[in-house]
Amino acid sequence: MSNDASITRTAVQPAKDRTAQAVKERAAGRNRAGGSVRAVVFADITGSGGLYQSFGDLRAMSLITRCLVAMEEQVYHHRGEVIKTVGEGMLSLFPDANTGASAVIAQGVEAGGHVQGMTPLLTLVREITATLALPVVAAGGIADSAGAERALNAGAQAVACGTAFLAATEADVHRHYRARLIAAGAGDTELTDLFDIGWPNAPHRVIRNRTVIDWESAGRPPAGCRPGEGDVVGKRGRTRVTRYSDAQPTTSTDGDIESMAMYAGTSVDHVRRVAPSAAITEAIAFGIRRR
Ligand SMILES: Cc1cc2nc3c(=O)[nH]c(=O)nc-3n(C[C@H](O)[C@H](O)[C@H](O)COP(=O)(O)O)c2cc1C
């Protein structure tokens, strides 16, 4: 979301120029009509490729259409306007940022999994709270009460954790991946764009593993020339997992798990045992209250 009628890199990726032009025209139209456009939001459904693989084209398309209809209802409910849909993504305009959303998730560069920005979490939270009146949810690098408290003190109203819950008993995480999480520290994680098959051009934070190290040793060659490119390293259910795939090792994954994308944030520092998700939540939340 931006404070003027410009759009973010993510928003312009598909059909870049036509989309930018559509935004400009709509913004100009609104301005002539006496209104103003202050915020542009692009939302998409992540992992939609997997939906097509699992359910087949027709069923996946019907699920995605239902999702788009629900998103559209929310956009109009918040006085916004849908200007176009791109595949399973939707671009909308709002009179201002505070109208367009009920809350904002600030994701710091410390986060595990796919990471949308390069700004450290606390800096980002302070920047956003200085600009927007919306509640801010802080995400990235938090897996204990001290980290949560720092984010709340910086102005966040809530925190969101991902890596912490990879060690939950309920999580669908392969035992080797889980053992690596429990043994790893923040310094064992790497922000990279290496595991790009299935999701290209999307930086992500993972535990450094054999795939990362072999690629570095080969002089960091570009996609297409990387060591073992195209190798099948395992299977997830009935789907083959190739080296550099974005697929993370679940309990139904077999093969060379160590070579696969093992997502983790710097918060992995605080992941030391497997526990029920309720206990993980309590350990983070109750610690804050006692301070
Ligand atoms: C296993 C895993 C998968 C993730 N997948 C995505 C994703 O597909 N898209 C995304 O925007 N963020 C993704 N994230 C990031 C989370 O939404 C969240 O921002 C992050 O987990 C917060 O940092 P933390 O992991 O240090 O708690 C993922 C995180 C993890 C741990």
C-alpha cells in the first residue's frame, strides 16, 4: 500500500505498463470527479499453482473465483474500487490507506519463508506507525516474549510468528527439517532467491544447506547453470521435488530432505523443542504480561 497513486513492484509485475496506465487513468478520473486516490492495493492468492496441481483446472479455477468474489466484496465494503484482476491477483484503489485496510502486517527482513522487504522489523514498525493510523501487526524474527515486547514497544498492536510454529506438534514438518530448526541459530539462515522453481523472483529466508553451499562453491551461477539443476531430489506425496524447488519438506516428503528449501527466520534462535502450538503461544504471550 502506498500513500499516493503510485504502485509497488509487486503490483506491476504482470502486464506492467498496461497496469500502471490503468491506475493512472482511474486516479485521474477520480480526481476530476472531486475524489482522490491515495492507496493502491494488490492482493493475490499464494500457492495457486499447487491448487491447479491438486484439484485440476476446473475445480481450482472455481475455488479461485470464489476467493476473488470474496475479496471484491471486501474492497467495495471498504469504499474501494477493483480496477483489474490478473490471474488470481486483484488490483484495487482506495480513497486513502486507512480506509483500504483494517490492519497492516509489517514484515521485517528477519522473517522466515518468503520475505517482501529489506527493512529490519523495528525500523519498519516505527516507519509505518508514524504514517498510518491502522493497527500494525509485527512479523519477522519474533519467537519469544522479549522479541514480541520490543515490537509492541516500537508501536505494534500485535505480533505474528511463523518459524516458532514450525516446531509445533501440529505442524506438517519433516523430522529432518524439524531437527535442523531445533539445532539452528539465526546465523545459519540465509536470505536468498535460490529456491525459485515454483515461485521465481521471490526472496526467501532458509536454513543454509547443501544446495546453498554447493551453489556458492560453484561461484553462484545464474538459474539454468546451477549445480544439479533439474535433479529430482525427492517426492512430496505423488509430486516430484526438483533441486531449487520452493516446496518445503513436509511429513509426506521423501528423499534428500537436506537439499530442499527449509524455511526459517532469524527467530529460529528461540526454537529449541517441539511443543503444542498452544504452549508456544502461551510462552510468548504470558512472558510479555509478566514484564
Ligand atoms: C514455512 C514458512 C512459509 C512461509 N510462506 C510465506 C509465503 O508463502 N508468503 C509470504 O508472504 N510469507 C510467507 N512466510 C512468512 C510469514 O508470513 C511471516 O511473515 C514470517 O513467518 C514471520 O517471521 P518468522 O518466521 O521469523 O516468525 C512464510 C514463513 C514460513 C516460516
